[in-house]
Amino acid sequence: MFELDKNVRRLTKDEKKQYNDDGYITGLPVFADEASEDLDNLFHTLTSRLDKSIDLNQTNMWHKASISFYNLCRTPSILDYVEDLIGPNFYQWGGQFFLKEPKDGSVVPWHQDAQYWPLKPAKTVTVWLALYDTNEENGAMKIVKGSHKKGIYKHRINEAKHLVLDQEVPDEEIDEKDVISLNLKAGQISLHDDGLLHGSLANNSDRRRCGITMRFAPVNVKADLSVWPHFETQLARGKDKFKFNPIAKVPTGEATPIKKFQYSKEFEGQW
Ligand SMILES: O=C(O)CCC(=O)C(=O)O
């Protein structure tokens, strides 16, 4: 495991309240400065396996494919923070990269995850782990504080090529005074609620910007398999007394996803 920041801890009462009131927490320490090279190596090792014709941002479920990605997502301090928000019994169902190379022009439009995820109840916590320092210059993720309490916003389809997602809430709907940039040092994480409006602008700097997202949900969250047939879970902590969802195997080797949704069995042959 990569060297941990010596300031890793549990969430405070105020931070838990902030998550409930505002829908996010940011700047949480996980990995030490000394781990930056390891994070960079992980990025290069995993992503270099992807065929050049495939857009990394359009792949997902790396935790079902790659043992090193899976192990990163099982870092006890990350799970501690998540447990402090959603309790002791939870699973992981998603794991992906959000990459913006310098000046690649890609933008993540404003959106709410819960609006298109067929998961009930909507209780997923997203961990966004910074692999590199990220701020407004290189397109850090932004959120609209408190928007998770305002219900589902109307999203429209926009299939413009530079957009990482084809659904967006128009800029006019966003109250600028509530927008916060989640600036992170490499090795830090933010956490956000699945009802929170978030997105990110282009990376106009000369520095790579990349985060890994890990999606964790309490075991009582059930997926509608008629919408997402490939949905599978891996227990991250505690027990699953409900067994509502299909289970993915823990990877025993290294495979590479080539799209957003794949069954874990599709990776097995490569391990
Ligand atoms: O990294 C970004 O800019 C967006 C990430 C995102 O949309 C998400 O975590 O759901």
C-alpha cells in the first residue's frame, strides 16, 4: 500500500453535518506527499494498457478488472471516511478515472448522478481521489453547495464531442454564489452525495488533471437491472444481509475495461 498521510483520521461531527447540509466534504488526507510518485506510476501502468482508440473517460468498473485498482479502493482510511457517512455495511459498485490532459478541451457538464443512476434509495457516496494536484487552473471538479436538497434538476441531452457526459443542467440554472471548486493535493480526497450538482471546466494548464472515483453505497441500495444489467457489487465493509444485487468477483490479476459497463466474468480470462 502507498504511504499514508500521517494526518489520516475519522470525520468530525462538523464534517458529517457539512456533508448532510452541503452535500460534500473536501481536502481529506489519505496518501502522503511521498506517495505522489506511486499514484503517478499507477496511473501510467493501468492506463497504458488501454488501446489508444479507447477514451479512458468512457471506461469504468476498474475495481472489477484490476487487482491494483481494487486494492487502492480498499485503503482502510478511505473506507473509514465512507463508513462515517453511510454506516458499517457498504459495497463498491463503480471505479473509474476522470482525466483531463493539458488543453485536451474536455468538460464535464453540470449534472446530478442520482438523476441517471437506477439505484434506490439514492445513497451512493463518491470518493474522488486526486492522483495529481488539482485546482481551478487544471479543471478541478466544482460542486453546487446544497443542491442535493433541491430535488432533481431538469437535464438536457448534449452530445457535443468535448463533453465527458451527454446530459447537462444548463449554466443558467446554476447559482454561481454556491459554486465551490474542490481543489485537492495529490493523495487527498473529496466526498460527494449522489444528488449534488457537479461538473468541471477544461484544463487550460500544462499540468495533467486526473482523479479516480470510487462509488460506495449501503447494502440496502438496490439496482434496477432492467436499466443496468451489468450492475454488480463487491462488499467493501461489514455484511450484506439483503443480498439485493449480483456480486462481482474480486480480481486476482490485471485486466483492462474497454467500456463503461462490463460483467466481472468478462475480465476473468485476462487474470
Ligand atoms: O472529475 C470530474 O470532473 C467529474 C467527476 C464526476 O462527474 C463524478 O465524480 O461523478
